Amino acid sequence: MNLTPKERADKAVELLKQCYPQASCSLINQDPLQLLIATRLSAQCTDARVNLVTPELFATFPNAIDYANAPVEKIENIIKSCGLYKTKARDIKAMCQKLIDDYNSQIPDTVEELIKLPGVGRKTANLVVGEIYGRPAVVTDTHCIRISNRLGLCDTKDPYKVEKRLVELLDPKESFDFCHRLVHHGRAVCDARKPRCEQCCLKDICPSFAK
């Protein structure tokens, strides 16, 4: 099927919508701060592991002031199984202190402000903007980057370049849910090592399958 990247992106949106009608974030959270912290913990860690750790973490530290006042070792001990726990604990404590100092403990509602927080990159910022504030956002996690390349929507592994390209191709109203659906599809079908192409709802528009 000879499609332009824009046409392929539009078809991918519709096909994934049919396969995964409920596009949702798999990180369990009850408020914007919890989502921000859970997303920071998810770096190089599965969402399933994060969801095992966060109930104790969130119960121990209900708000930004509790994190900021806590010894960093106490945060480390709870999140140790998430990997890179020393860096993550330091970032979480510093992030909460900056929220208190600069934002009156409120989570910023733009990517530009969110990335000023320690440990918060564009992926985390876009997730918060889309999930909490309902704004158009492109979350370039590993599944998004891998599948976007396989679909021929981009030709780069650089997260920021992938984000910019998808912003160009996707309907803003669809972009955030599209990224959630790519995560579901990456886990279920389009595996990094052994993609199950014959089962894939995107195979008819996928250049990688055609090859």
C-alpha cells in the first residue's frame, strides 16, 4: 500500500483505536504528584514493578512537603527494587522541593515548566500534560520510538526528533491516546526482538512487514 507518512499515521490511529479502544496509562496514581513520581520511577523499569512499589511510597509520603523533608535514604529504601534508586530518590526529593519553592506545590501544566523540575524529561512532562491536563501530547517511550520507526513514520531513535515528527503527522486530538495504544501494542504484538507480525493489525500499512 503506497501511503504518505501522514496517510499511514492516520490509518495507524484508526486501526489501533479498533484494537485498543481503552487507551490508558498503566501507572496507578490518584493525583498529579503521584503520576509525576511514578513516571520518574518507570525509567528503565517496568510499570508493573513501579505499581508494586508506589502504594507504600504514596502512603508514606502523601504530599510534596513530606518528600522534601524526608531523609533521602528513606525514599531509597522504598523504591530500591525499581533500579537506579539512588538517582531516582535524589531527583524525587529535589523535584518536590522545587515544586514547593517555585510552584506552590502545584504541578505545572506545560512541558516547558515541567522539564525545569529535577529528573523530569520531555517524556515524563508530556505524559503529565496529556494525562492530567488533557492537552495534546506525544510521549516517546521505547514502544513509541520502535513502532514509529517500523511504520516508517520516522527514521531516528532520538526521542525529541520522534516527538517532533509525530507532532507533524498526528491529529493533535489523537496524539496522546495514540502513544498509549503504541505501548499496549508494543507489549502485546510488536515486540522489540520477536514481533508477531502475522497477528498485527498494522501489517497492511507497515513497511517493515512488507520487507
